[in-house]
Amino acid sequence: MRRLPVYLVLDVSGSMHGEPIEAVRNGMQMLVSTLRTDPYALETAFLSVIVFDEKARQVVPLTELMAFQPPTVEAGSTTSLGDALKVVKECIEREVKKTTAEEKGDWKPLVFIMTDGQPTDDWEKGLNEFRKVKTGMVIACAAGPQADTKILKQITEVVVSLDTADSSTIGAFFKWVSASISTSSKKVDLTKAESSEISELPPPPPQITLV
């Protein structure tokens, strides 16, 4: 079976303390319960969670939906976005099956990055590492006014922004992510082709602005 790997890369720095981090926890619960009602997602989508504060770490390896348990995330300190990009690259290299002469590998991974602040490490070095792996769509979300969309635009062309990092906007973001995963799962299942353009995903709700 060709899996559709999905990597959620989430900022858990100090500024996410309180309502934002609570909204991320609730968002992950909602994402998983929504996707579990979708036969296409159940068939193909596998989820992984990577979090970053002073360092990045994978807290859930690539896992099928029925077995996925949303992790308990706590707010930490600084914002090591560069380290997060490096860790995603290492996880993709380790977990995503490549196509060989004998069999097709997994679909290219979808990567959703959410951050609410400025990187505090060498993000360009991390980006150079990240570019060494093949990915499908990479979507970056600037959660609130402190996040730097210019930096995110250098990581990916698809950048969305939330005016605030509160429970309703972060909830709307996770809802849109789950709809996007559903759409992509259905597309790979029915057409054997990947979603490569933002226009192929469901339109973002009013709380989310395309940058």
C-alpha cells in the first residue's frame, strides 16, 4: 500500500503558553477524529508530529490513523525553526518509502508547519537540509502577528496567516488541515496523482488568509 505521509510541525515555544497550546492540543484531537470518519484518509493517511522550542523532536513517528494518539504538548522556550526543518528531513529520509524498480514507494509527504514567532536559530541552515528531500505540498502557517511570513515564504510558496493565535483561529487552521488531508487522500486513491497546487485543496475559512 502506498501511504500518504503527513508531518505536522508545531511551534511549542514559550509564546504559545496558555490558550494557543491548548488550542493546538484540541486541534490535533479534532483532526484525528475527523480523519477517522473519512474512508480515503483511513486507507492512505499516516500522521507524524514534530514539535520545536529550544530544540526540535519527533513526538509521534509516522503512524496510521487508527493507532495515532495525539501527544501531550507543553510550551517550552525559544523557537528553533531551523532545527525543526532538519528533523523533518531526517524523519522523511527514515520513514518514507522510496520508489524502487520493484515497487512504488509512498506518496510525497504533506508537511504543515505552524509557528507564532521569529526563529531563534539558523533557519537557513535547516532549510538547506530540508530541501534535500522530496516533499509534496508544504504549507506554512503564521499564527498571529509575531510570525514572520517573509521567512516562511522562503520555505514554501504556500503560506497562510492567522490574525491571532487563539483557540478559534487555531481550531479553524486544524479543521482546514484535516479537510486538506482528506482531499489529498481521496485524490491519490482515486486518480493516483498528488495534490500539488493550493487550488486543489479546500478553500481556507475566513479566519485564514493566504499570504
